[in-house]
Amino acid sequence: MRQDLAMSQVHLRIDDRLIHGQVTVVWTAQLGVEHLVVANDEVAGDEFQRMLLPQAARGLPTSVLKVADVRSWCEQHRDVRVMVIAKHPEDAFELLRGGLDAAEVVVGNAAARPGEQATRLTRWVTVTPGQAQGYRELSESGTRFVCRLMPTDKGADLMSLLGKKGM
């Protein structure tokens, strides 16, 4: 992982709801976030969502990018405190494998998608077998995944939850 993308500058969150009140009011204030980056290829390719999401950010500068473009954007904005919001776990996995440095990833909301066979870990987090494998692989390389809706929540270690479900 590249050390020049400091954890103190880039915060990675998985949240399929993308930009909403918990993010724009609570998380950004708690972390001192100066810019939001939405990371998902489908969303980045949708002109309507690219227009709507920055409006939902309540004045906070926002970029909607393809996953492959996020690392480069972060490298060009090293002096900015950024929250990257990955729509799906797979987006976060791609970011981490591509060198985005995040020692901890907050899993805020990850609902099952239609047609997926998923196991519920918490009220707001479900995991498919493939996602469980991705979480394990990245956890073994040093990334910590914590399920947490709000910064004031205690949070639950995702790997422990996977173990309890036999995943």
C-alpha cells in the first residue's frame, strides 16, 4: 500500500446509499472531511446521478468517479481530507487492491442486491460468499473492516461477524 495517501487524509466507507444525511452531517463533521468522492463505475456513468449526488452533499465539494480513477484523484489532492464512498464492497476491494491506503474501512450499509444469496451480519450489512472471501483476503493484508453506521457507534469487527456466521 502506498504510504503517501495517508489514512488521516483518506477515509473509506462502503455505503450503497452513497450520500445521505448521516454522511453529510455527522461523518464529515466528525472526520473533518473536505471533499466527498463517490466510487462506482455505474454511478459515474449515469449523468443524472453525477448531477444529483453533489446536490445531496449540502455544499461539500463532491466528485463522482469510476473506481479506477479514484486513486489518481486522491494522489492529486493529497492535501485534502477526503471520504471515499464505495457503493459496493467490490468497489472498495478494487480500490484497496489498486493501492488506496486505508487501514480501516467503515462498512456503513451493504444490502443484498437482487438475485444475490447473502448472509445478514447486522441489520444493515449483508455479505455474499464472494464478498466474504474479499474481506478475508484484504483483512489478511492488514485492512480492518468495521461495521458502523454512525461515528459514535461502538462498531463491530466484520471479521468476527463473518466467523460467527461460519463464513
